[in-house]
Amino acid sequence: MAHLILSRRASRIGLAPNAAAKARAQALAASGRSVVELTAGEPDFDTPESIKQAAIAALAAGDTKYTPPAGTADLRAAIRDKLVRENALDYAPEQIIVSGGGKHVIYNAFAATLRDGDEVIVPAPYWQSFPAMVSINDGTPVTVASRPEEGYKLTPATLEAAITPRTRWLILNTPSNPSGAVYATDELAALAVVLRRHPHVWVLLDEIYEHIRFDEGTREHFLRIAPDLADRTLIVNGASKPYAMTGWRVGYGAGPAELIAAMTIVQSQSTSSPSSIGQAALAAALRGDQAFVAASVAAYRERRDLLLAAFAKIDGVRCVPPQGAFFAFVDVSALIGAVTPNGETLASDVDLVAYLLHEHGLAVVDGTSFGTPDHIRLSMVADPAQLTEGVARLATAIEALRRSPLTSQREAA
Ligand code: PMP
């Protein structure tokens, strides 16, 4: 067989850990085992019917050709209106790009701007694709740890300490995958103070979970708090999470015209444009009735509460209540060092995840994959019956562990 030589850039990255965890769970399920899968990062609801109908209408109208590289004028107008209506932000069409998902917007931004060794600050716990997309584009991810006591958020002090002359971007993801942290107005204002001291640092503001929030009321947008940072901020958002459109692959970015133009060139020379049908569907979603979003968030909130109530009864797990997004990020440090009924010591969260899957048929993702060991991530976008069964398996699995006095002490501390 011919020997495949990987490019340097491809050899720097691996399969996304949630995809890998899902594949392991599916392989086990295919062998006949019962597996509760809590790895997914996508809504379990179907795309609303009105959005599907808009896509069908676009097909019938012959909307089947290449579109402008940055997206159709119609969709960019709809995005512009969304930003005015929901965020009180004013963007011209040439400040907006549509790509094959929010992920592709981020990829284009790094492909367009990073030079060898440029640093990108990635607050941990992070969505694993952030550092991967930095690395494949020749940048250096600089991860910044956070603490549960700080709600897993970046602080002005940790941000200041991470900035160097080579820093090009700070990634801010709120609500966050995996922690569910949502930055408050005063926290964003305090980060903005630091950023003003470092005019060479740009902000990649990933708001893909903007609508998936469990607190009440509206939140002021970062760029309403710090409008002076708009000329170095890229907003990233998309269709996947609010409208249950993960498979449609359509997302968007809004930022300075020069940046958007550079990203558009990258896109035009790689994918040409996102799919015409996906774009028509997102335009309809943004302009249509938003009741689906509120109803799905209410369902996610109930599931979050179900999980939190269950965690409260399990000795050895701690969870900062997620304020948004799709996940519970659970501190399992009290279980590290515990011994399974088979006599195996759980030396890390990765071992715990393997134990949960193989001995108890529960698939979750290890915190190490998100740059934060001693944690596991459970998805809450599953049927409530599945969630209930999943946390029951977690409780049984933990009860079966033998914990040394040391691990018990850590827990008591
Ligand atoms: N940002 C974050 C933090 C995410 O979790 C995801 C999806 N997992 C995305 C961006 C990208 O979503 P999409 O490409 O489907 O728009």
C-alpha cells in the first residue's frame, strides 16, 4: 500500500474528542451493549417546519447556483437586521460573511490572519476546535486556566498575564462550551479595560450559544459595553444551535470590513461559498417566528435542572450550574485515585471516562480534552429519560468505586 505522508499542518491536529467519544460509544452499542450517549453538542430537536419549507421553496425557485463568496445579499441583509434587532449593533453588508457553519467562520478568520507562531489566547476549559484551528493555521494556542470558584471564566488578571507582543487574538466564548459560563456585563467591561491597554489584540467573540441561556432577561452585548473595540472584534454566530440546523452547515461572522474581505478571499479560494439552500433557510429562520428558540431553551433548562438535582445526590461530583449552552461540566477531582471493582486505579478523568463507558455503558467526554483535567462533560441535549438513565448509571458507577482515605479527604476539603 502506498505510504501517506501528512502535511505538517494536518499532523498537528486530531479528531475532535467528542466525535471520537461518540465513535467509541457507537462501536460499543453496535456490539450489542446498552449505551447512554451524553456526548452530543447538537439539539435533539428537528429543524422547525417553516425553515424546511423555506428551503424547499428556494429549491423550487431554482436557488441552486453559486452565490457570492461572502453569502447572498438577502441573507446578509437578514443578518444585519438580526444584529440591529437583537444586539443593537450596526453592521454594513460588507462587514458580514456567511460560511459553512460558525466553525468555518473561525477557520477562515485564522487562515486569513495568523502567521507562523502568532499566539491566540484560548481560555480553558475550551471547545477543542479552537486550539486545533489555531494550530492548523500555523498559530500557537496559549491556553489560560480558570477555576471553578471563578465560574471557569477568564479574569482581567489572567488575561493580562497571557498577553505578549505576539498575541493576535483572544477567543471569548459566551455562553461557553463546555462550562456553560456566561460573562456578566461587569466582567466583560473589566476584560475590555485590559484589551484597551493592548491595541494589537483582536477579539474572536463566539456567540454561537447566544440564545441558549438559562438566566432571565436580556444581556448587554460586549460591543455595547465596549463599542470602541468593534474595529478589532469578530462576532461569530450561526444557525446550528438556535434553530436546530447543525446539518445545514451555515453560520456567519460580522466584523471590520478589511477582515471580512480577507476572510472572503480565503473562502472564495476554498469552498467558493456556503450552500445556496442553507443560506435561504437561515434567512427564513432569522426573519421568522422565534418561538422555537424560546421553547427549546425552556426544554434545555428543564434538563439542566434535572441533571443538577441528580448531581446533588451523588457523592464525589461537583458542578457549577451552567448558565447557558448544552453541557454540564462536572468536577470529578474527588474520584481521581479511586479503584474500580476490577482493581483498576482511575489515574485521571480519561480513565474515569473509559470506566464509565466500558463498565456502565455511559458515554461522556473527558475534561482533559477541553484543557481542564479532573472534569467530565455531559451533554444535556438528550431525551429526559436518557438523561435520567445516564445520571443513574453515573451514580451506580461512582458508588461502586473504592476510594482511598486520600481521595475522600480531597473531597471533604
Ligand atoms: N463554537 C462553539 C463553542 C461550538 O460549540 C460550536 C459547535 N460545537 C461551534 C462554534 C460551531 O458550530 P457550527 O459550525 O455548527 O455553527
